[in-house]
Amino acid sequence: MASDGSVQRRISLRKKVNLRSYDEGLMNDELYDKKLEDSLKKKSKTPEDLEKETRTESMIAFSLGFPIDALLEQEIRAGVVSELGGKEQNDYLVVRNHILALWRGNVRMWLTKGQIRETVSNEFEHLINSAYEFLLYNGYINFGVSPSFTSQLPEATEGTVVVIGAGLAGLAAARQLLSFGYKVVVLEGRNRPGGRVYTQKMGHEGIFAAMDLGGSVITGIHANPLGVLARQLSIPLHKVRVNCPLYKPNGEPVDKEIDSSIEIVFNKLLDKVMELRQIMGGFKSDTSLGSVLETLKCLYAVAQSTDERQLLDWHLANLEYANAGCLSNLSAAYWDQDDPYEMGGDHCFLAGGNWRLIKGLCEGVPIFYGKTVNTIRYGNEGVEVIAGDQIFQADFALCTVPLGVLKKKAISFEPELPARKLESIERLGFGLLNKVAMVFPHVFWGEDLDTFGCLNENSHERGEFFLFYAYHTVSGGPALIALVAGEAAQTFESTDPSILLHRVLTTLKGIFQPKGITVPDPIQTICTRWGSDPLSYGSYSHVSVQSSGRDYDILAENVGNRLFFAGEATCRQYPATMHGAFMSGLREASCIYQLTRVPQNYPKKSLPKNIGQVNATLVNLFKMPDLEFGRFAFIFDLWSEDPESRGILQITFGGTEEIYKELLYCYPDTTRFPLQLYTIISRGQAHQMQEITGGDENRLSFLTKSLGLKLMGSTALLIDGNSVIATIAGSRKGKRNRSAQRCNPKKSP
């Protein structure tokens, strides 16, 4: 939720936000090359110049999801520095940010260590190696579709991977794995690549348009990896203009004052949901966003007139569009869990359709079409992927099929997937968005519009043709797409296309004919049926009642280090987006690589070298716990109130508790009391424990049996929870001034 109260959901096209400092759409590779060349020729760069560049590069890194003055948990786990905190980490951050800025400056060129050495002092060679290896093998640099990357492909010596699905996730992973030296084959059930990204050429008699029937909008261009692909392919982006006029069911324009006032009411209702959630410490898992909004509507007696109710319904339909689900199915507690990670900047259409990205990603990737996978077998010796009467054997399998396919159990896994993954598949929502794509003889809606909306008379039909995309600016022809969301998207699936076409033309005629504008019959029309598609069974995921953001993480977990999963429904930070699907493919390629080949520049993963310091930090943190009851003490990240944010629980045993002997039997040194055991726990789980009655015995049983958490000693915690300890310790420092002078590793020519 934005601080100004406006709704910043993924597809809220009536809003313009600017949250990031780095704009992918404004980068010019040739100009950057010239600037870089000029900067290397300078002989008298002052410390002030270097410090200014360092600040700029840190903001670029921040826009890409990196903390300004800290390491990612991934970096900590990878051991990119020998000791957390201090000068080496500060120097690493400067080098890392410099590398990110160098590559983002010209994404068409493969960035080499040699180029980095031209601007970083030799004494930091180990940090160049560490940062470069981490960024390269985790998909932050040198990814994508630039032709210059082809010459960088190594011999295939690392192993074999079968990728199931040629959508954005599967293609991103396949390209990365090929660049890492793997033999890769992609199996696709359709006769085309792209999956739910599908551009169809429509029209005839010299009038044609490229229409995106699936994923269509690049939601937030700042630092978006799809913007990188567009730059590499020299594809123009069209900013979706913010003007979106609304029309009543009878075709009359909505009064601007009423439009503005109801939009404020809608945003305030969502603000109240957040306030209520915070006051109550969260909602029950079975509470829907729709039920809370309906209660608040009645409580505050808003949108009483017919016009107001229909206008509020339009905003609710837009919200259902953003989440591909009915509000009655969305979790009131976690429906917006991904908001903090939302890409900033304008929403954009890709000129010529998103198939151009898919086409670029397919170059050089071996794809077998018409191969619908029905069985995946996995074990210690590798995997077997069965499609019809063909068996594909490999070291690893990466499954990128939509969540809807997993929900339908269309693929048999042998052995069966773990129970926790099956439960997450069941809990997560997978909703529906449908479209009517139309090509007309000419543009009759006005050249200056990208979107316009229409209100519906009845609430249960509020999502039918509620929003129109004008595609004439990017499709090559006079074309419109009508969106169908929420409950209307479900009934749409079983309605005859001729009836749907009649309805949408009636809507358009009601808007334009009173203005004296004739609405012609379309040259060609296509109605989508994503819910009935046996290779998708829906459109994109959402957090439904009984679910949480944690389920995205569970879906992303590999099974037995052989079977891996990618796709938008495995991406907790960017679900239901094209860039989320793409990034999940990069993530899993990195996971497979890390399992089979640890880069030599990474220190061995073991106890931190500063174990004594970290242990002392842990002891000091628990001197002032954030929550304490009975034998249980908790510390949390003070920067985050998210119920899913991770903290640490300490349990103290005094030595006389007979009831705990069975539990303590498996721990060494239990003769030394008092004994502290630990586990990593979320804020929400801690509050659940606090509500358990019946004493510490019941709480401990709830912890180990209901929550399924395992206790560990301090040594194990220092390995598994090192990053959590560092985050909590950093938050305790609060806003203390940490701007001590740093030695800048960058050269002053």
C-alpha cells in the first residue's frame, strides 16, 4: 500500500508511481559506452567524485533489490566475505554495486573481470572475484538475449537438465543453464513457446494486429529484467498513459467529482483493512478480504447511491483483476504480502507484443514441442521425465508448469511430492482473467487513449468488460482488448462466444454512439478460455484464504536435490507477474549450479570465522528480548512488522523438568544446565505460541508438533541463523549514524 493511500497493486493502470531511482527505459547503451570511455581517460578524479559515484551506484543496486548498506541473505550464505561487518564487507559492497552499475549501463555486452579491473584497485582482486562470481551465477549480470553472449557459452560439461515448460521461467532457466555449461532440453506441451505469454496475429485484408492474449503489461519498468531483454533486442516500450475515463452502464461519462470521491473511499477502505489487521495482530487464516471490505462498507455506510455503488464495484473489479481472484477468495491477512517488493516506474506495453521477448529467449535453446509431460520420476540416480511414450533421462528436472496444472494433478510424481508441498499447492489460489481481443477496420475510440473503463449494473457482473486496453499504439493495427475479471471471468468460460461478442459491442456502442461515433463490426475476434486450457487451468496465482506468502517459498523448494520448481507461483516477491516468472527461472538455474559446482572463489561454507563475535552478539541480543513468556524468549528484526519476518526463539531448560527428558535426550551436553536451545521462528508463529494455554509444556508441543519447528544448539544456530542474527543486530542499532568514512576501492585515475 502506498503512503499516499493510493492502491499500488500490480495492474493498477490508473496510477503513476515513481519509487525507484533507476529507470531501465531511460538507459542508452551507446551513450553509456562513451561515458565509460571518457571516465577511464580522466586523470584527476577527486575523492568527492568517487564518493558521488559510489552513492549513485548504491542507489542502482538498491533499485535492483540490494540493501544499500548490507548484504543479501544469499550473499551471507554464499560467504562472499570472510567476516561479516567491518571494512572488508564495506569494500565488497562498493565493488558489488560498481559491477551492477557497469553491466546495467550496457546490458548488450558481456561484462568481464578484466573490464572491472580497469576501474577497481588491484588490492581488491579477491572482492572482484567474489562479487563477480556471486552476481554472475545468481543471475544479476550477463543474463538475457544479447547476441554477444553466444560466444561466451562454455562446453557442456556440468550435467544434464530437463526443463518442463517453455514459458518465461523455463526459457530463462534453460538459457542460464546453457551459459553455465549444462546440457539442457526443454519439453513443451503446446506447439509454440511462451506458455501464458501468447501473442496472436489477428486480422485480414491488409489490417493486422499483434494481440497479447495472455501476459500483456510489463508492470513497473524500473530495474525490471524484462526491460533488460527489451533493451538487448532494441524493442521500444510504450508507457501506458494514466488517463482512464470511466463510463456508466448506460454509456454516460462518470462525473469526475464522484469518480475522485469514490476512489478516495476505495483507498480508505483498504487503509482501514490494514489498520484493522495491525490492531488485531492479524486476521484469522480463513478470513477473506471481501468479507472485511463488505463489513467496513456497511460500518461506514459508504457508496449508498446506485452510481456510487457501481463505481466502487469498478474499483473492486480492478482489484480482482490485479489478483486474478474473487475478493471472497483472497486472504485478508496476506493478499498484499508482495507489495513491499513491487517494481517501481511506469507500466508499459511492448511494441509488437511480448512474443518478441519469447522469440529472443528461444534462440539457441533446444525445445521439443507437443511433449505433454505426464510423469516425473526422481531419485538418487537422477530423473526420468515421461511425455507420452518417450522417456527423457537427466541429472535434474526443472518443473515450470502453472500452479493450475499442479492443482489438477495432471503430472504424476514418483515418489509423491512431500506433504508440505502438496498442502501449499492446495492452499495457494490460482485465479482467472479472460479477454476479448478485437481488430476493427479503424480506430474509433480516440488516438490519445490507452485505457478506458465501463461500470456494470450488478455487483456479481462487475468484472465483465470493466476495462479496455487500446492496442493501436503497439499492435500495428486498430485493436481493443476487453478484460473480464472476478466472478465474471468464471461464467465467461461457459458462455457462447457470439453472445460475448454481442455484449461487448453493446457496451462499446453505449459509450460511443451517443457521441455520434459509429462502432463498426470487428474484422476478427478471439475470446480466451484460460481456465479450460489443460496446460494452464487458470491465469495466475494469489494468496487465498488459509494461505500465506510462505506457500510460495514452499512451492519453490527442490525435492531431493533432483527435482526443482520455477514459475510465477514460486516467486514470493513478484508473484502473478511476467518478471516474477523470469526471475524464478534465473533463481533455479543458480540453485542447480550451486549444487553441482561451488565456485572456487567462495570461502568454504562452515562456521563463521568470527564465531566468537557472533555468539557474543547473540548473548547480548537475548539480554533484552522483544517478547518473553515462560521459558521462551524471542528476538526480532525491528525494521519489519511483517508476520512472516524471521526471528529467533530461545528456550531455557533448568535441569529438573522430567516432562522434557524425551525431548532433551537427543541433545549433547544436557548435563550442563541451564541449557539454551534455539529455533528460527516468524513473528506470526511467536504470537500463535503466546496464545496457547496450559503452560510451557503445551507451548513446546505446539512448537514442535503443530509448527513443525526443530530445536538446535547455539553452534547449529550460528551456521543456519547467521544472517538472521546479523539482520536483528543491525535493526537494534536503529538509526544510529553508521556513516563512518570508508576506504573507497574504486581507482582514482
